[in-house]
Amino acid sequence: MKAKIAELQRQVRLLNTAGFYQYEGEARQRHTTLAFAYADTALKKRCFGDADKAYRELISFYVGSAYGGIRDRAKIGIDDVRR
């Protein structure tokens, strides 16, 4: 699953760079869905290091005001890891 998340992240970057924003949005949606599913599953399985890393990668990848919701969701996940 980690490889697929990385591939989707690469696609988001490429589509953004190429200016294909309508496709970037779809790739971003797939990326965040899979990345959050992975992080949430890791958290439920008590793999706290993997969950924390996945949430933090989402925060560092999605910068800018347009992605505040993604970062907020990831911050909630990090808070859950700490509990």
C-alpha cells in the first residue's frame, strides 16, 4: 500500500506541474483517501510509528491554504496517535 500511496503522490506532483488541474484533483482525492486509510488502519492496529509518519507526510505534502482541511484531518490523527 505504501508504494501505491507514493505513486499517487508522484502523480499529484506531475499533474500539478503540467497544469492538468482537473486531473490533479482526482489524483489528490485518491491519494488522500488511500493515505488516510493507511494511517487510520495503522493507528487501529497500534502501529503508532507508521500512523504518525503517514499523517505527518500528508501535512508536509499538502501546503497552502487550499489544503487546510487535509492538514487539519492529519493533525487530528497525530493527536490520536499521542493518546
